[in-house]
Amino acid sequence: MRAAKASAPAISFHDLTLGYDRHPAVHHITGDIARGDLLAIVGPNGAGKSTLLKAIVGELKPLSGSLDLHGLTKRDIAYLPQVIEIDRSFPISVFDCVAMGLWRKIGAWRGLGRRGREEVVQALETVGLAALANRPVGSLSGGQFQRVLFARLLLQDASVILLDEPFRAIDTKTVEELVTLIERWHGEGRTVLAALHDIDQVRAHFPKVLLLAREVVAWGDTKKVLTPASLAKSRQLTEAFDAHAHICERDEEAEREIA
């Protein structure tokens, strides 16, 4: 995969406001994410990091403003939600869970074939889990399960990769190995966005940062964004956010039209 031109946008936000039950959770975001960016989305709990990722992948529609994917389709985007949102009780093996990463390529009802099985094995070897291929995913540790999910992402071969708290509650060795995969994707010219809470990890591995606190606090080079003043401002804004924010005016008008 060739490295993309840094100047070409992969994702653009135009005065974007997102929320739930018409109450904004993230508001008035404007800016571009360039193709090939390795970007960390940081901010306090409740800052809107997950909300923004869900909007990019199409799980959440804007309350106002817009989001432009510049021709990207769902097939071009791989999304890893937080582990707490994934049901691990389903009786499926490690191999079959990873193989789901090929569904977009081969279809849900076609067999893997020899080539597909080889790709799954290679992905498992990359994350160090080939020996556990037949084990149920429900029996894995947190770190092992996260490796499985990263192996599945490898097979999706997407140009944009969204990661929501990918390092939460896993061991340091696993974090280091998954960071290596993320840096590999970046080196291949893919656009990688990761919602993270560990500022030290961000400073060590992510050259760009979007600092959120229901709105954009700062956006740009990591050293310039992650200053004590900006981090303090993000905490203050999040704590001060009014949970009873006004309902989006656009939706009120739509309700009047329906009535």
C-alpha cells in the first residue's frame, strides 16, 4: 500500500455536532484528518472521543453540520470498539473470530478456501496466537482477546482504522506489540485514529493529537497540543458541560414539519 499524500484529507468535519436523544455530546467540530495521519483522540471521560469515532464509522448521525469521508466507503474503514462493548460469550473459536475479518472480501456465506485459511493463520502468527487458534474466545485473557481483534483488523486491510481505547486493561508487553502493529499500519500509509486516555503512550507513539472536551480544545502536533494549560482546560470544559444542553434546533424544526 503506497503512502498517501499528507495534504489530501481522508476525513473532514464541517461544524459537526453529535449527540444522543438530540442532546449534543460533541459540538461544532471543524477540521481535516489527512490521509496517512496517525492521530490520537484524547480528553477526559465523557469528552466525546467514542462518540466521534462512532460518527466516522456511520453508527451515529450528525445533529447538525456534516462529516465528509471523501469517497471512502464502509469497506474502507475498520473499527475496533471498546472491549466492554464486545460480547465474548458467543461460542466461537479464535480462528473463526479472526476469519471474520475476511467477510467483506469473500462474503458472509462463502467458505474461506485455502488462501483465506492461510491469511488467517498468518494474522494469528503476527499477533503471537497461532497456538490458540482452536481455543474459544471466551477463555482468553484480556490481552489475548485484544490480540485476536487486532488480527481481525489485519485481515480487513482497510485504509482507515479506528481504535477505541485499544490498550485498556491489557499488559505492557501486549501494548508494546500492538503499538508496533499500529506503527506498521501508519508506515503503510493507512490513516489510524485511536481514542486513548494514557497521555504518556500518546506522547511516545502518536505524532498528532485531537484534544476534545465536548469541543475541540486543541488539534495538531502532539508537543504543541498536550500542554499543561490545554489539558487543564479540557478537564474544566468537560466538568462544566451542561447535561441539559438545548435540543438541536434542526431537529426541533423537523418535528414541527412532521406534526
